Amino acid sequence: MPPRTFALLLLSVIAAAGTTIAVWSLAGLPLVALGLAALCASLIIGSRGLRR
């Protein structure tokens, strides 16, 4: 992967994470709830991958 493409990919992931945290905090929910939601989502996605 070219370095420029990698840098753009990395920047977009960081921007998406920052946007998610900002929207979550503006909604007034605690950051722990975001972590639990991410953990549950990863478990659901991971369990789908194991069945295939």
C-alpha cells in the first residue's frame, strides 16, 4: 500500500473515531456506555465470523 494511501486511511479512521466520540458526548451519554456498545458490537460481529 502506498504511504499516501495509508496516511489517508489512518487519518480517516482517526477522524471517524473522533466524530463518534464527539457525537456521543453531545448526546450526554457516558464514555463507558460507548465502550460497552463497541464491545457488544465486536462480539456480535466476531460471533458471525465464527459461524461461517
